[in-house]
Amino acid sequence: MEIFQSINTLFLFIVFAIPGFISIKVYSLLCPNQDKDATKSIIDAITYSCLNYAILGPFIYMMLFSKKWEFICSFFTFLFYSFILIIFPAFLAWLWLKLRSMEFFQKNAPHPTLRAWDYVFGKRKEYFVIVTLVDGREIAGEYSTESFTSSYPEEPQIYLEKTWKLDENGDFEREINQTSGILVLSKDIQSIEFFEKN
């Protein structure tokens, strides 16, 4: 009897927690956010799972109780429940992030990205940049396809794939040869100025 209770408990956990956990994990991969304690995560997971079932309820009902589906093979049934437990929860997380990023939501809710650093560099645009350090020195460089920035929750760091020399007026004069770029740590940065690449 005890083994059957364990199986039932495992089944209930899979049904009511796994879709929610998948939504939470996919959302955190697409938009890193603050870690929550385990108790709140479980409550959130169950809530998202219930939302998942509420949206797909009519289809689940048809699959379980409609005689029209009796001829469907077991492989289709496996795909159907895989869609319910894995694919649709991941899609919901992606859709929610897209909705939160829309202008309409921006007027009524906070932006999903926590830091301006992640927002700017998350656009994947190419820039010429001037990094002003805390000691007043300026580093000019090119942020392009081979450049990289860390994202939340890691400390901000920026790697510029090319460094440039500035002229007397502070304009980009020429690329510095024989360099493979420069890595700048957040503790050394006072500000970063961005210039569009033509």
C-alpha cells in the first residue's frame, strides 16, 4: 500500500508542479530575475500549472471523455500529454515575456528586465562605445558580434572586441592594431556612452 501512495504522490507532483516549474525555468532563462525561496516557487509552480490546465481544459476534456478520440493511437496520446506538460508551459512563459515587453504593458506594469545594463545589451545591437572609468580615463571600443556582456545575476562586465584611439576632440580616430579587445569590470566603470554604427 505504501508504494502505491508514493506513486500517487509522485503522479500528483508531476501533474500539478512540473508544468509550472517549466514555465518558471523557461522565463528565468529568457529573462533572468531574482531567485525566490523554495516555498514560494512551489506555490508559483502550482499556480502556473493550474493556469495551464485552465487554458487547455476543453482539449483535455475532449481527450479524456470524447469517444471521437478513441481511435487515436497511443503515440498521439503521448505527444498530446507532452504538449500539455512541457511544450505549452514553455510557450506560455515566452508569450508572457513578449506581452510584458509591449508598450501597452509598459504603461501599467514594470518592465520584465531588472537592470538597464541587461536591457541595453539584450537588444544585441552594435555600437561604438566610450567607457569612462572611475579614475577619469576613457576607453573607446567597438561592441559588435564578437563582444560580450554578462547578465543578471552576475556582476556586470563588458568585453569589447576592438579598441579605438580617440582624437583630441574625443572622436573615434582609428582602430588600435594588434589588440584582441579589452575586458572592463563594473567596479571600474563610471559610465558608458553609446554611438550608432553607420
